[in-house]
Amino acid sequence: MCGIVGYIGKQKASPILINGLLRLEYRGYDSAGIATIEQNGITIMKDKGRVANLYELDGINNLTGTVGIAHTRWATHGKPSKENSHPHMDNSNSFAVVHNGIIENYHELRSFLESKGYSFYSDTDTETIPNLIHYYYEKDLEASDNKFLAAVKKACDDLKGSFAIEVLCKDDPEHMVVVRQDSPLVIGKGMGENYISSDIPAILSFTKDFYLLNDREFAYLSKDKIQFYNNDLKLIVKEVKSIEWNAASAEKDGYDDFMLKEIYEQPVAIRETIGAKLNEKKIVFDDFSLSKEYLKTIQKIYIIACGTAMHAGLGTRNTFEQLCNIPVEVEVASEFRYKNPLVSEKTLCIFISQSGETADTIAALKLAKSKGARTIAISNVIGSSITREADYCIYTHAGPEIAVASTKAYTSQLTLLNILAIYFAELLETSEENILTELKQELLNLPKKVELALKDVASIKSFADMVYKESDMFFLGRGIDYAVALEASLKLKEISYIHSDAYAAGELKHGPIALIENGVTVISIMTNPDLVEKTISNVQEVITRGAKTLIVTNQPIEDKRFDQVIHIPETSTLLSPILSIIPLQLFSYYISKEKGLDVDKPRNLAKSVTVE
């Protein structure tokens, strides 16, 4: 998740742009750059590394332009480098672009542009955008009243994916064009100047008045005027909103806590993680590939991690086994590293760490490599230790996760692991094509379905208000729902300090039911239609003993038997953990808030566990 800033006005743009980037650096920090319109055209200054490196660039202090755009990068396509950093220009140096998001069809666009004689100098998806704008600018668009805006609009019509874009044009030096689709973008209104940013905090010190762009809305800006257009380039009127936040609260985008903000960021985090990996034909990973011949030699897959990341492994074990016909074991990293595991060159080990610095997971990875296994790291942090140690690395793109209790990183891990399992199945040809096609479509539909799951808040909060004083709770599930029960139980423990346990529902009568007494709360997840009736029978056993019950389901379950039923959208059973955890994250959050606890910084816990 990258950060973008823009300025058009009367002041020297470069200091304002760099200041904005520094405030956005939590969104990305592997490279940064700015572009300003100078007397001789567009000038770009960029480099690998932190935003502060821009101050050291030769000539940066000589920039006098009053129109500019800027970017701090969270790498998605191409390694961190000066060449891959933004802004990017077209071949004629007529257009400069910064972009937050992922262009899913950039391979096709790149091939098309190359057939038209365009060359590319980076590995990014973004470089297709300025060249595509130039292509349409040079095409027969003379009849357009605003050739610059029309070319940007035409290019956006070809883009699939998520984007927030700022564009400069050498031939129109007193304007810029901005547009968004599924990526944040705000415009700050000043006196004789205007500001653009991914987030309000970056420009809050300059203005309190903001325009909030909706998807596929364009803005054509000068220093004194902003014209807004819909996707048909019809003029529209936007209402300015006055933001009264101070800088500290604005960093949470108006949410009370980072955890709540991050829960609601999950549709975007999942969309960014899917990125350009998924298309109708096949799954493509940049800078990562395994051969069919190698995968056929694999006799076992280990998924190794700690805490929530380990639960992501449990939630996707069935996907790997069912689609790839390879046995999968999920191991706690701190156990794996000391058990002398049965690992060889015929074992593939997948290691998951949000921070990429989890000590036990890194140690387990080194052990697996010493035994000849190939290793894949899954992390949210580019260049972290685990990604440097592994044979291969692939990234979630959840963006910075500030709250200690993981939410959006977890669902991004589930998403990426499911994509990886489908990728393996495609290579191995172990699943029918129609099954994989349906799963891929379901993955693409997930962001919208997560948005729907986030809407049923009142009933979750109501149940949380009813039970927040309890000292013990129990979570039940069968199959893949049991993995969700484990993660939901952990969330409750982490931030509410309520003791909770998760059990496979069929094991209830083999001991744990002795703990059930009048008034105890039992939460059950039911998403597999083949197992619903059996799980309902288990829940009925606790109801007869006086338990209060909360059900999370996507099945047509009768509500009257239970105290509360939360319905989530239907999806493939294999993908259901991504949806069923959403209301349970909110459940834990609201209990913690009702108890008056620090949701973002629970006691005794740290975000990145770098010691044993």
C-alpha cells in the first residue's frame, strides 16, 4: 500500500510534497520520488530507500515548480529500486504518473503498448499508465474539449484493478488530473492552492476542507479551481467537508482505534493482496515460480508459523490437500524447531510471519533449509529477515498494521495461501478446471462480500454488550470452522483478557462439556453445509445445559433456537474462514471496548515477536 501526495498552487511544490510523504511513510518506505513541472518540462527526482533520502538528491533544492506529484512506495511489482520507484513517465516524457494500487491486467496492456512501439524501463505495473495516456493523447482526440482529461479517462477505461492516480502533462503545465478506483484519495482545498493525498493526515496541516472522491470520479485541478467529473466526463458538483480532527486522531481516519480501522480496511487489504496475481486464465506470481516437475516430487507440505499466522495455515490446509492431493501439516514454529522434524528435499515448507521478523519462525525456516527442504516465506514486510532467508518469498499487501491484534494481515494471509494452493493445483493438474475457475471467481468476489459482512454490526455489538462481564467463553466448529474458532478465541483472549477455549465440536462430549453450566457463552461457526446439522446437535447439547449461544453462519439456519445468529455471505467452504472471522473480530473488539481496555495495545503483547 503506497502513499501519494500532490500540490498545485503558488508555493514551491517540492518541500510540501516531501513533507507530505514523510507523514505517509507508514504506507510504504522502500523508495520515494517527486515530479514537478519546471520551465523546461517535467523533472523527476526519486531514489530507493526512505523518504528522507530525497533531501540528499543533487538538484532537489533547485526545483522551483509550483505543480507537482509525489509517491512513497510499498513495492508490489518489481523489487525496490530507483528504476521501479515512482513517478513514472511515458516514452516521450510528456506525462508523469504516481499510482497507489495494482493494475491487474498490466501484462496485457504492456504487450499491447509494446506492439505499438512503446518501451519499458521498470518492472512495475504503473509504467503502463503514462504510456497508455500518451497513446490515447496522440490518437484522434482532437475533437475533445480537454484532450488531457480525455486521454486519462480513456486510459482508465482499459485498467483493471485498484488505483489512485495523479497525472502531470507537459503540454498543460497549469493543471493536473487525479482519479481513483478502490484506492483512497482526498483533495484538500486551499486559498489559491490545492492539495492531494492518499490520507488526510499528510495534508491536514495545510487545510481542514476536503473533497472525497468516489470511485471513477475525476478531478481537473488548477491552483484556483477544481472541476469534478463522473466516469462519462460529465461535470458533477462535490460538497466540501470540513475536517475538525487534530493530526493525531486523523491518523486513525476518524476511527476510535487502529484495530477497528484495520478491521474495516480488510476489503482493500484483500483486494491489494489479490492484486495482479489472479486472472481468468491462470495465476501469476512476480519473481516467484515453481516447476510442475518439482511439485510432483513433493511428498508433504509443512505450513509453519506462530499465533494468528499459524491459524491462517490451519484455515487453508484443506485447500492444499483437496486441490493438490499433497498431505499438509501445520506446525507451531516454536515446536517445529525443536522436534527434529521429518523433513527432506521432498518437503516444501511454507513460513508465515506478518512482520517477517518472528524469531521462532526464522529459526524453523533455517532448520528446514538445513534438512534440504525448499522454503517459501509469506510476509507483509518487504525485505524482512524471513524473506531474505527463504528460497522464495511472496507478499501480502495488507499495508501497515498498527494494532497488536492482527486482523487484516490474517485475512490477507488466508487469501494469499488460497491463491498459492490454486496455483499449485494448476501446475499439477490435480483439480478439474471448472473447480479452480469457480474458486478464482469467488476470491475476486471476496472484497465485496467482506464489505457486506462488516455491515451487520448492531447485532454483534448487542451480544457483546450482553456477555462482556463473563470470565469464560467457548468456541466450537467442525473442519475448517474449527480453525476459525481457534483464531476467534485467540482474538478474544488478546484484547479482552477473557479466558476462552476453542474445540472441535465433535470433541465436546469427550470432556469439555463438563465446563458448560448455566449462563456460559458458547460461540459456534457453521459454514460447511455437510456438517451443519451435526454441529447444531452439539450446540443443542450446551443449550440444554443453560448456555447462551451465538452462531456465525452462511447457511439457512433457524434463528429461534439460538440467542443470536449472525449471517454472512455465502462462498466456497474453502474460502469461508475469510468471511466468518469478520463478525468475531468485531465481537472481541466490542467486548474490549465495553470493558474500557486499550484495544490497540493489549497488555504483555508486542506486534513483532523477535525473541523466543
